[in-house]
Amino acid sequence: MKKKGKRSVDWVLVAQKLLGIFSESLGLPPSCLKDAVGEFYQNITVSYYPPCPQPDLTLGLQAHSDFGALTLLIQDQVSGLEVLKDSHWYTVDPLPEAIVVLVSDQTEIITNGNYRSAVHREVTNSTGARLSVATFHDPSKTRNISPAAVIVSQSSPSRYREVNYGDYMSRWYTKGPEGKRNIDSLLIGP
């Protein structure tokens, strides 16, 4: 039963619209990134982090970047998400009814690094449990991903090797991030 005043959200539509905005911000047709990703494979994860008596000794989820195209995250009112910027961890304070948008690895590849995937982690706290819901929007496992041809030119050579998304994902699950971004293994040159 739908509560009065509450609307359901079509997460795939939101992700597609965001990719359109990203495309336009780079001076590209709105469908450029969406077409490069292809049909979304959507995965939803609900994460529960219980309170921890010694949060300084425990990390909820190690530092990583998501390997798909885009992640949309809803947090409850308990802090715990941190993002890395300029070698410093910043807390993403929860806002009521806000959606946190995390750019993921495949979008970084397609945009040739114009959009960078967000390195983030989850931390625990001693005062309360935390709940988050993430919707991951990924290419199909058979999709090959590379920098968009319209972005790559003589003045902006390709920074990333082409990768099959299924292979990329398998590598992540077998090796894990090992303290660095998996996408770094696809960089061309030094």
C-alpha cells in the first residue's frame, strides 16, 4: 500500500537521466554515456551496520570504487559513508530524502577520466546502527567498455584500455581492490 504523499522511484530512469546530464556537461549528445553503457543490469543491496563498541578498530567496508556505471545510495540518518578526496576522508552527512550519487569505474572509462569514480568506504560507530540501500547500475556482463570515441582525439588520447565488463567484474571479485582502484590496471602509459 502506497503511503499518502510518497512517490515510488524508477531508479533506472534516474540513472539514465544522470548519465544524460553527465554527457551534456561534456558537450556530448545526451544519449552518449547511456548508449555506451547499454542496457542496465541493476542490483540492489541493503547494508546493515550494527553499533560497534570500538569503531576505531573496525571498518564497515574497506575503501573501494564501485565497478559498474553508477551507484545511487539512500542512507538513514546515521553517518557512516566517507569519500576520499585529495588524500583526505570526508563524511557524507545524511540528508532526509536525499540520494547520494557515486560515479563508478565504467563511467570513468567511458568519459576518459573526465568523471572519476568515487573512492569510498563505510565506517562504524558506537552509538547506533546504520542502514543504507544502494542501487548499482551496471553494463551487461558481455558489454565491452572503452573511452567514447567522440571524447578521444589527438589532443586527448585514450587513457584506458578497453575491457569486457564481465571480466572486469570477475577480476574484482577474485582479487578485490587490494587497497587501490581496480580501474588503475586499465590505465595506458605511466
